[in-house]
Amino acid sequence: MAANKIEIKEEVRASKKLNASDAKNILAAADKLIVAKGKKLSEFSVAASVKKDAIEAMLGPTGNLRAPTLVIGKTVMVGFNEDVYQKLFT
């Protein structure tokens, strides 16, 4: 993050388990959700309302929020995809 001059405002340790209600709270101020699972990308428009499938996409098999989860403006990114990161950070 430092290489791209990105300021981290809040970091939550992985030991703090975040669940579906936390995911919904994260999406409350967002317009867009991007979820990366392997090479598969899913995009959700959450501006009007937060849908159940968007929240489920954010959670792993244990029901906890997947990592990494980034909030960049009004976009939430869950998971890792190099191409998406490059677009979000430039």
C-alpha cells in the first residue's frame, strides 16, 4: 500500500471475526461491491439496497467476512485480484 501512497484508515485483525451483519454495515455506505474468488469476479450494485446474495458473496464457508476487504470511496472490494486492484488504486 505504501508503494502506491495509499493511506490505511482502519485495519482489523483477522482474529476479529466479522459476520453477515458486519458485512451489511460495510455495504451501507457503498454503491458498488466487487468480489474476487480465484479468477472469478462478481460485481453488485448496492446503491439502492443491499441484497442477500451480495452479503453471501462477501462471506467465506465459515460465515465470516472474507479477507482482504477494502473500502475505497463508495466501492467495496472483497478478495484479491491484481487487475482490479490496479484499477482501483490508479
